Amino acid sequence: MRNNQKGYIDGDVIFGLGFIIVVVLIIFSAFFVRFQLSNSVVSGISYNTSNDSFIGGNTHFSVRAGENTPVSEENQSTYCLPPNSPYKDLVNRAAQDKRIKIVVTAEKYFAIKAPWVCQPNIKVTEVK
């Protein structure tokens, strides 16, 4: 680091270090901080189900009201289940048989985690 004539660190060096720290924190937050601000409940059929993702072994699926319901950015409901989730079999059965309706309850959370880790805040039940 550069010192001025009196032995103190220059202000522009401190500003530069502060700026770098802020940029690193923003990048860290974008990749590792995950949150959901409210509880949500969605019901319908399971579709776009993928199991045992390459990193993490998670199951990803989406829910829509019915087979012919159009899906857009505004009404898309996509979820993630960890590999040991007890709901994985139900989601897979519902994806294969569109007569099986499910209810997905997602609870609010705030977590610092790797991008490939699923938050265990999802509960899936079958509509009888």
C-alpha cells in the first residue's frame, strides 16, 4: 500500500479497497443468498420434472393448474426438492399420471447457501 509523507494510507487506496469489498459482497449475495419473502400455496399437476440433477442430486419440478393451462413468466411455479425428500415419489407419480393433483406449500425463508442446494421449505401433498 502507498503511504503519504506522514505515513498514513492515502484516501484513494482506502476508497478503492472499500469499492472492491462491496463488489465482492454483491457478487457473493447474487450467488449464495436465497430468500422467499412469503408463504405460498399452489395446486395443480406436476410437469417438467427432472430428477437427480448433476450437482446436488436434486429434483426440480413445476406446477400448473391443468394440462391445458398456459404458463407464462407471471404464473410459473417452479420448485426444488433435495435428494432425500419424502415428496420425490409423489411428484414423480404426479408427473406421470396427470389425474394426480398435488398441493405444494412453500414456506418463507432466508438462507446463505450454494446455488445447487435446495432449501427444505417445500411440502407436497396429494389432493384426494
